[in-house]
Amino acid sequence: MDDRDGKIWMDGTLVDWRDAKIHVLSHTLHYGCGAFEGVRAYKTAKGTAIFRLREHTQRLFDSAKILRMKIPFSFEQVMEAQREVVRANQLESCYLRPLTWIGSEKLGVSPKGNKIHLMIAAWAWGAYLGEEGLQRGIRVKTSSYTRHHVNITMTQAKSVSNYTNSILANMEATDDGYDEALLLDSAGFVSEGAGENLFVIKNGVVYTPDLSAGALNGITRNTIFAICADLGIKIVEKRITRDEVYICDEAFFTGTAAEVTPIRELDRLPIGAGQRGPITEKIQSAFFDIVNGRNAKYAEWLTLV
Ligand code: PMP
């Protein structure tokens, strides 16, 4: 995706897409210490708006803090830069990818003294797990890979290196013909998808793993809490076992890229009726109303570009 027209924001300036390059001796490329975000902008009646820009920007700064990296731009500058990238590429709806990385001044595990960089790219990106997946639900496989323990590379940072675990799990699941992987934590409890948080529904109550299972504190996950409160649906964070997922009535994944994607099968066992469930559908439709600006209550979650 490097050969296309457009602009990428790099260290404070918009550069041509094809020129947005870094040196092969960049520290992050070798040792994996870096942090990123995945953000979406949606077309609303008032114009293109970035969903929960402040929360995504805060998580980027939090991830950098956890990794002991100091982003050399202010919070307000990084918020504004994201709006600027969407405008510069004239995108009506898109995915944004801010990423902070360590420069190439020297190699060796310690990055002390190396420059910290920041880039933001934006491009049109449809349904991450497929348009059909949003309607019919996806097929998921429990991964043979364990999710990071909370004291390994820090699970609340959306850090570059954490995604090796996600890549391995996703490749294993998709090679086996599934759409996505579900990872368990080191104690065997359900954690999250390779790039999504998990929710299950049983007897009208929504459950999601608590964050001690190593799941990322998803911004979409947080949005689901607000939606459930509005719909009068009880939602509980707790430890969840793999077989609790097998016997739940409905299940879905959430994420900025994945949005609200129903799960119709886990390990070849149908979830509920083996299709998108009615509560999932209600939550999904409330989600799309909010992100597309059709719910005035959440207008402050949308930042016009
Ligand atoms: N878990 C992982 C591992 C992810 O990569 C993502 C996507 N950022 C999520 C959960 C969901 O987070 P969010 O809703 O903030 O995109």
C-alpha cells in the first residue's frame, strides 16, 4: 500500500504518500518497541467526523508512557494532526493509523537517546471482517497461542510487539479456514480476539472478560457499555471460560476496525442459533447510529474534521 497518491503526516508535516519512509536501522523495526492506534472517521449528516478522537489520542499517549517513550508533540497537536490527515486525503469515511516509533540513531536494546517519531496515515477501509461477517457472523477458532500475560509486554499498551502474538493466532485460525482467532489468557480464561474484544450473551445478560485477562481496554468495548446502559441491558465484566462461550446464546467481537461483528461459530460449534442474535443486532444497530451521528446523545464523541 506504499504506491499511491495521498499525504501522510510525519513528524509535524504532510509528506507525499510515496515519500513517507524510514531508515532500515530504525530501533522499532529491530526490537518492536512502538505504539499505535486504530481510529475511524465516519460520514455523518454534518460532515466527516472522527469517532472518539480524544479517547484514541489518550490511549496513544498512555501506550507511549507505558513503553517509556515521550511523544514529542502535544495532545492537542496530535488531535489536530489526525483531522488534518483526513482533510488532506479528502476522505469521507476512513481508518486512521497513528504510530509512534523509535529512530535510527543507534541500535542495541536500550533506546535511550534515540529520537521518538510519530506518523499518521488515513485511508478508506471497509468492514475488517467482511461485510458478510457483519450480517451473518464469523467463524472463530480458539487459538493454540496464549494471550500475553499482564506482566510480559504490558497489555494496556497498544504496542507494536504485542501484535506478533495476534499475527500468529490470526494466521493459524485463517489457515485452518476460520475468520478469526480467540485467545485465552495464561490461566486458560478467555481474553480477546487477535484484534478485537469479546462479548457473550446468556439469558439476556451481556458478559465480557475483565481486563486482568490481558485484553486491551477497547474504546469500542467502552462504547458497548454505554449502549447496553441505554438499552437497559445488564452488562458484567468477569472471568469467562471457553465452554461458557460454547453454550452462550450470542457472541460478538468489537473493535475500531471490526466494529460490532457477530460470532456464529466457535471451534465448529454453533453459537446459539448459528447466526447473528437479536440482542447483538440491537447493539450493532445502536453502534452504527452513534458512529454515523444519528444519536444526538453522543454528539461529543464525534469530532468533525
Ligand atoms: N484488542 C486488540 C488486541 C485490538 O487490537 C483491538 C483493536 N484496537 C481491540 C481489542 C479493540 O480496541 P478498540 O475498540 O479500541 O479498537
